Amino acid sequence: MNSEKINIVRSIEQMDSELFEMLLNVGKTYQYVRKSVFVNKINDVFNELIEGGDTMLNSYPGICKSNDCNNRFCSGYRFVGNVSNKYFELIFNESRNEVDDIFQCFGLELDNPEVEKGERISYRIDAEYQDYFLLNSDFQEKKKVYIVAMEELNQYNDTAMPFYVLATWVNRYSEFFDSLSNVSILLNTFDSFKSIYIRLRFLANSYKRNLEAKLAYEQYLLLDLDNEKSILRWLVDHEKLGAEFHQFDVFNISKNGNDEIDGLKKGEINIAVENFRNCINFHFAFQEHIHKMKNMYYVEYDNPNDLPYYIDDVRILSDEESEFNGSLRLQLIKGGVEF
């Protein structure tokens, strides 16, 4: 461990905000904000720990193992209060004998997994501090890309965006979107881009299922809707596609006087609807029945081999339980319902 990092870690263990501030470089940003802002955030954490009766922090080394973080595999520490057991986690970006940056971490895997902990303490970097990001070249470059990307979309406030434009835009900004996955820079500067990118990417992917959706909807039109078993069979057959299309709920979809879909919008952005009519028709048909049938045939999950798992006293569903709760097919099978 480099000497600068050793001293910084010790200042945190002692909850000495003055020493912590003195050890940081005034010419650097930390978690994309100026030193003074970052120190104030850490000092707020210290104050909460002190109010809880803590007089020092115990540090436990680990490595970030988050799949959604650009700092994956950076080393860091969990700092745990000696009385309250409350904790927070920081990771350190290093080069040679210097600490280049420090980030809050939510994916730290400790060298010793048996370390006891209580409630997690976290802090938030709000939009009011974004002026400080002027010092950070990476942030500035991202902001330039963000502005251009959003300007390209704003051309379609009054006219419909053709599908080829949508698909090209999604492909062009794929790497940029991935670069924003770092939890440390989930700031609302980029929120509008991230939100619309996720929705347009969904549309681009949905179009690949256009033929499947068309055939499924044609099957639906031939169903006897008074025959519950035929509806169940159709829902089960197309359960996966129906789940994938749930994001259509967040779009503004309009119909004409003949009950035909004639408009698709997300916020102020108009999207040419021609390539999505089959998908939307299927989505509406699926949603018309799925929730009613799930409620009617609900069966509680009870696998004795799948023990509950908790993080900070919050029960985390296993993949198996999540799949069961979301699947009409699995609940029908468990309930002994023929379909």
C-alpha cells in the first residue's frame, strides 16, 4: 500500500476530517467533485457515526466486484463504527505512490467475509454541486457527448422519428451509455439521456421480435375469449414475449377513431409507429388478461431448499423465487391447473 493511501485510511479510521482534508490534493477532484465538497460529504458521515456513539472506525480491506461499475477490481475498505457497527465503503484509484481518486462503493467484496456490520451509511452528490465538475475533463467530455445526443433527438419533437434514425442513434451512443454505468457518476446531469436511451434501445430490440408479435396477435384474434383455458394457453405460450414488452407501458400510445394505433411518443419525442404496431397490439392483448389470470391463479412460493437472503435487513428474492412470482405458467403448474 502506498504511503499516501495509508495516511488517508488512518485519518478516516480516526474520523479526523481536518487531517483527511489536509491529505487530499487541492488540485484534484474526488468522486467528480472538488476536494472541499467531497470532504464535507465524508464529514457528514463522520458526524452520523459520532452521534451513534462511535469513537473510531475499524477498516477492512476488499475489492470492488460490482458488475455495474467502472472501478471494478479497485481495492478499497469497509469502515465500521466501533460501537454502532454502522458502515460505509470507499475504493481508491491509485497510480504509483499516489491516490488519484476516491469513490463511494456499493459492491465491495471483503477479504474477510465474516466481518460484522450494521446499517449502511451512504451519501449523495446532488446536482447543486455539478459546477464543480468543471475541473474534471472526463465529466466535461461526457457532457459534450450528452448535449449532442439530446440535440439529435430534439429534432423529433414536431415530426416522427423514422425507425432507421432510432436504430442508428441507439447504436451510435451504445458505448457512451455503458460509460455512465459507474455508480459514482449517476448524477442527474445524464438522467434524461439514460432514461430515453433505455427506452429507445427497448424499441430497437422489440422490432427484432416484430414477426413473432404479429403471429401471436393473429392467434389472439382467433381465440374464443369466453374460453378461459384457451386464454391461459395463449398467455403461457407467449409469456416470455409479454414480459419483454412490458416497457411499452411507459410510452404514450394513441389510437384513432377506428381504435387503430396511430401515435407513439416518449416525453416530447415522436416516434414513427409503423414498425411497432404488431408489437403494441400484442402488448395490449397480453396486458388485458395477464394480471387478472395471475391474481386468479396465484400460488405462494414455498421452496424449503431456497432459504431467504437478507442485505441490511432487506429480504432479497432469489432468482428462482423471482422467476416463479413472475410466471403464470409456473404458478399454474404448482397449483395443478390444466391449461
